[in-house]
Amino acid sequence: MMGLSETDIHPFIIKIWLEETADEANRPMWRGHIVHVPDGEGRYLEELDDIAAFIAPYLENMGVKFGLLWQVKHWLSRWRLSRIGRS
């Protein structure tokens, strides 16, 4: 980690757990919570894929370029979260 500045380091705390209830297909439901330590921003997770969606903007700010498929998935995830917030 030599030579890294604080703006290059993004620690996260991620907690995940298995919900007791199952969905319609009788699959277990994973839930969780993620927090970006430096700014305290956090979010509850309804799917494990939400972990990557939460971390992606921090990586983009560091200059990481994602492919088209990732960008579409990320956009859909943000859209889904915005819809949940309106209900």
C-alpha cells in the first residue's frame, strides 16, 4: 500500500445475512448492509449484486472504466432503487 493516498483507499463495511423467509421460488433471500467508512454513506442490500452497484461509483471516481454490460446493469440497479424510494 505504499504510495497510495487517502483518496485512493475506500474501505467498506459489509454485513450480509440469510433471511428466514424465502421467495416464491423457495430460494433463500440474502440481505445486508454496506457502509463506505470515510463518508458514512450506507445502504441496505436486497441482493448481493447491490454490493457491486454501491461500490461502482467510488471506483468510477478513481478512473475505473466499466464495459457496456456493467453500465447497463448499474443503470438498471439505480433505476430500481429510485422506484423503491417512490413507493
